[in-house]
Amino acid sequence: MVGVDNRNEAREFLMSRRAKLAPEEAGLPVSGPRRVSGLRRSEVALLADVSVEYYAKIERGHLAGVSDVVLESVARALRLDDAEREHLFDLARAANGAAEPVRKRKPKTWTPRRSLIRALEVIGPGPAFVRNGRMDVLATNALGRAFYDEVFDGPGQGNLARFCFLDERARRFYPDWEAAADVTVAILRTEAGRDPRDKQLHDLIGELSTCSDAFRTRWGAHDVRRHGSGTKGFHHHEVGDLVLTYEGMELTAEPGLSLLIYTAEPGSPSQERLDLLASWAASGRSEDVGPEIGTEPRAGAAPGIGTAENPPEPRRDPAQPSTTNTIPEED
């Protein structure tokens, strides 16, 4: 199984960033043939104003005890973007033990609050959904359920990463599948740095690495990404091509979960097609699409979906008390 070893992750991440940065981009003179792609370790050390020995130790993955000042210097030397810089600091926090899980009672389910479901349904003109860092879709509005019907009805099992790499229909749904695949892996890589002890994430990474050469290759690139806003193209099997903008925001009441909203330019062909998809959803044709509602997914299982028309009721294990609004903890 492919896991996320902190030291190995830090080493490969820093080496990959160094290899991508040419001396000219870093403002360094170039003379004679070079045996390495990108910068040499000595050049990064020079730019970061640390000794070659100390930078070599950092690049070997020994981040415990490295100060924020040195991390900032390394980030500047390697020209890291905001997502890459945040990933480096996440790895350092994990190396210092900051990511140690807090032992808690182990609830069995996560159920979206009814107020959250109502908020999703207020967003009527566009697909809206809540997902976690593993890219499990946990709750949607009605249009979101229709928009992602193939994600739930097939190998994706309600997980966007699984859909992207294990369902052939994803290559039709994402006209620029290569870019969508790159972003998907970068989001998972970012989450792995943020929460390196997430066993369900490890299991998902292992599954995708085993089943998909395309995923395995991208995972080795160590790219990371923030998924905040932008524009994407889709091809929905019912209504055709869609060009949608999206906004993502973290849910402060639900740490680790994000709300994403897609919208089309008013009056555009994409808006007309979204309206048609909304009519399709309202007709009830998408009612049978999607997994059983009311639970946070385990690895290999579909996530629970809540909608305003079909609000979730908490499921309970007969041997355990009923729980709601909870996310499972790891053993």
C-alpha cells in the first residue's frame, strides 16, 4: 500500500521543486555542462543563505526543528507558490508532531446539518456540494446531484478522484481530462501533507496507485494545489458542454470540509444548459442516482449524500448509540 511517509515525502517534494527550477529563473549564472536538471543543492543553499550541509539535511527530509525563518528562505529560494509553500510548512508541522491525532470517541457517521442542506438548496442556479479533502462528495443540492450523477453511479462511488481515474466516462465528462487529472492528484497530495495520518486517504491513494498508471505517474510528480476559484469545462451526458466558474470555501463549522459552487455566465449557452439540467433533476429522473444517504464514506465505500428534498436521517449501529454531525476518527 502506498502511504505518506513524512520524511520521504519531504525529500521527494523538495527534490522535485529543485529539479523544476532552472538557474536562469533563479537569477544564477550558468557556465559549462550541468549533470542535474534544475538547481544544484549548493545553489539552493546559496539562495536560502544556509550552509550546503544544512540544506542537504533538510532535503533528506529532516524537517523537525527547522525554523520558520529557514523554511521561508527555502521557499523563496525554490520560488514556491502559495500552495507549495503551505505544503512545505504542513510537512514541517507533521515532522514536529503537530499532526498527532487527538484521541476521541469514535463516532460512526457524519450527517450534514439540516441548516447546511437548506443553505445548499438556496444555491439554486448552479451545482453546489460539500466535499472533504479525500474528494468524497458528502452533500449536494438537487442540481449538484444531477450534475455529478455519474460520479455516484459507477466506479467513482461518490469520490471525485476515484471517478476521474477509474471510470472511463470521466474522459467525456472532463473535456480536458489531463488537466482535471493533474488537479485531482495535486489536491490529494496537498491533503496528504496536511493530514499525513489519515488512513482512509492512504487507502484511497493505494487503491488508485494500484489501479491507475495515470494516477501513479502524477502522484510521483509531487505537485500540490489550492482549489479556490477558477473556470472549468465539462460535458454532461444529458445537456452537453458546460463552461462554469467555481468558488470554493472552507466550512468553519466543519473543519476539513469545503463548499464548492459552480455557476454559468448569465444568459450564456451554459446557463441555458444548466437550466435544462435543473429541469431534468426536478422531473425526478435523477432520484435513483447516488448512494445511501447519511454516512461519511470509508475507503472503498460511497459517501452519504444529503439533499433538501431528501434530508438524511442518522443511521445507527445497533451496538452503538446514534450519532450525527460527526466525522469518523482513525484507530
